[in-house]
Amino acid sequence: MDSVDDIYSGGMPKDRRTPGPAPRPVAAALDEVDQELVRLLTADGRMPNNALAEATGIAPSTCLTRVRALRERGVIRGFHADVDLAALGQPLQAMVAIRIGAHSRDEIDRFRHQAPRLPGVLALYHVSGANDYLLHVAAASPDALREFVLDHLTADPAVSHAETSLIFEHVRGIPTS
């Protein structure tokens, strides 16, 4: 049975490395069925439509319509693979806290545009507090991580400070209602 992802992708590969448009505001609150659909798909984005329908007690056609509506409303923004980075030769993960020196719009926009495209970058988070960004990165070794920080972050004129924290374990959360 096709998964919900297969149904909506039309077989076309999607490039999820670059940030897309800002999410659309969700106009109406989610009812219990929609919340359960989101919870189930968060746990398993490849769950087949018939299994989703059975788990929520609705007809498969209704389930398909509801999932489509959740996507159109921007509640579900995409489906992602949970990849074993060690199997890809990048067993070391880190969060790098970045402080931008000059808070000019041009420098911030340039950094925000460039950082997600750097090799090994998994995610970029704009945060509050002492730091401006957190960069989630994967690397093959401690030496490769050091080289990444030196070559791409401390060498960037916009970056005034970079502090690296190794990630020992990552467990994905499942939203609750």
C-alpha cells in the first residue's frame, strides 16, 4: 500500500536542504481526529492511508482528504527520513552556537542564506539569548568538525563567536495534544 508521502509526492524527489517559504498560518484549531493524524504521521511518516484511517476510526477516503487538507493548511509541511548518519560516514554530531558580530540586515540575511548550504549542516535555528543561531552539523571525525568550524564559521566575517557542543544522543520527540 502506498504511504501518504508516496501519494502526495507524485514520485518526484524533493530537495529539503533549503528552507522553503514561511509556513502559512493555521486558521482553525485541529479537532481530535486531525490531532491524532498528525501524531501518527509524526511517529511514522510512511504510515499507509488505510492504517491511518483504521487507527483514527474514519473512512480511507475521509482520511486522505483530511491529510491533504492538513498539508494545504501548512500543518504538515513535509515528510522526512530519519537517517543513520554513522552509516553515511558522519557519526559525529554537534550543535554550534553562533554569535553574529554586526547585526546588519545584509550580514544576517547572507549568513542565514549561506549556513544551511555548508557541508554537513543538518539544520539552522535562529534563537534568542546570548547566541543568534544554533547550527546542527554532522562530521566524519573530530578533526573534520574542527576544520568545518575553522573554514566555514570562524573565517566568516559576520561570525564573532562560535561555540561547539558535541551531541552524544538524539531522540526525536512525538507531539502530544
